[in-house]
Amino acid sequence: MLILKTLSWGPRHGYAVARWIHQVSEDVLRVEEGALYPALHRLERRGWIESEWGLSENNRRAKYYQLTAVGRQQLGAKSTTWAQYAAAVSRVLAVVEPGA
């Protein structure tokens, strides 16, 4: 879901996806290459993202990924599910222990 959210802001190459997540999460979340690229390939096989070769900021060849219409729908559905899940976890954690 984080990759889809990142790409909703526009096309990015893999390293830029990882960097954006790290920066926006204020250095809390870090996506390692060993997890990122298999996830990007999986999302591409599902038709949620597509890719094309281009040049990076450093004039190096890089594969740029962008969200498809189907990917945007998935992002909306998964964001709704995550919000419900996160709210439920927050409710459980907010319960005060007896005698505390």
C-alpha cells in the first residue's frame, strides 16, 4: 500500500520510492531493496503499476514506475481497510487495564 501511495504522487524509480517513504515517515519506515523490488514486480504483474525506462536525476538509466487506474482503485480500497484496522487496534490499545 505504501508503494501505491508513493506512486499516486507521480512516477518514481525504485530508489526514489524507498526514499520518499523514509522521508515522509520521518525516518521511521525503511524499505530495503530486498523487499522493494520484488514488491514492485508483483504489483506490476497484477497490473497495479506499470514501468518504463528513463534517466534518473543523476543521468543514469532507471526504471520508472507509475500507478495505473486499477492500482489507484486498489489504493483506495486498501486505504479504507487499513484505516478500519488501525482504528480497531487503537480502540483495543486505549482500553485501560483494571487497577492501572
